[in-house]
Amino acid sequence: MIVDTLEDTTQSAPAGETSWMQLPLRAFLTGPDLPVTVTLSDSGVDAVILGRAGTDLVEALRDGRIVRYPDATLAVPVTDPARQVELLRAALAADVAARQTLAETVQQRLTELDQLRAANAQRLTDIRDFVIEQYRQTDISRDVLDAFLARFDLDPYQPRVKVSYTITGSFQVDSDDTDAVETNVEDYLRPDLDEVDDTVEDSDEYSVTVRSVEPADG
């Protein structure tokens, strides 16, 4: 959307217009009805007053463009109803087009902002990984690592250990179908890590092998 600011002018009205009808654009802003259709006295060009732009400027639509005029610029009202309708329709079309362009621009800027945020987040992750790797290679101390991560508001380094375990045991099932019991146990028997401190979520790996299924009283 192109917005121009034109110089003020107080030239006389075009031929055929009575000078007493000329009013500064600010006078057309005092009524409740906007937009207002006017003919600019200096050029004889029709325009639609949209509203005030700043303390001493008026925004108007002229030839499909949004233009800013000093509010002292003289104009006369358009009195022909057909011409009024024509100008207002053009103003509406221009407003719709401007809003669509603005919406597209806003969406593009939001997309660019999201991309920038993602890139910055990935860059910080890469920096954190690099510094931690330097620590693991004993190039820097743990104190230096912790200070660096805290200085740049990065997640603190939390080392992990991997636990391998073996569980043996037995339990009884009310059934005499050994094959069905074995299958059921292999499908659903699993370790319960809920009470183990600091377990990393979704890090558990296990397999169940049933050694034997036999009568409990046999």
C-alpha cells in the first residue's frame, strides 16, 4: 500500500464551484459519517476522506491510492449520488485489497519469525552440544562447563548412566494351559521403574524370556 503526503494548497475552487463551498479537509472530519467524498479544490480530483493520520494530516483515497494531505487542504463535497457511490465502491475495493496485502505480509513475517526462532534454537543446541563434547574430552573442567551454560541460559549438563539388569523370579497363575500362560507372560510381564529415582523417560529397554511353565504342585 503506497501512502503519499502532498503539499498543502489553498488555491481557489475550480470554475463552476462557489468559493463559499470550499472547506479544509479537517472540517469534513467533524461529522459522524466517514468516509466522505470530496473534490479537491487545487486539482479538481475526486477523493474519499478516510480519516485523520497524525495531528495535521488527513488520509484519503485518490485514484486507487491512499494519500495523505495537510488537513488545511481545501475541498468541496461531491453532491452527485451516482458519483458518491462510484467513489465509495472504489474505496471499499482498495481497502479490501490493502487489508489482504497487509494480512499476507503479516503471515509472511510470522513465518520468517518462526524460522528465525527455530534456527536460533538449533544454533544454541549445537553450541551446547559442542561445549559438552569439549568437557567430555577433558578440554575444559566441569566448573567451566556449568558456568558457560548458565551464562547463556542453556540447559544444564546432566550426565547419565545406563543400567543393565537381570531379574529372576517366579509367580503362580490359575490356569492349566501352559502355552497360553507363557505367551501372556512374555507379552505383559515388564519391570516397574516408577519408584526408581531420576529415570529418563522412554529410555527403558527390556525383553522377557520365560524359562519354564509347569504345574505348581507337580
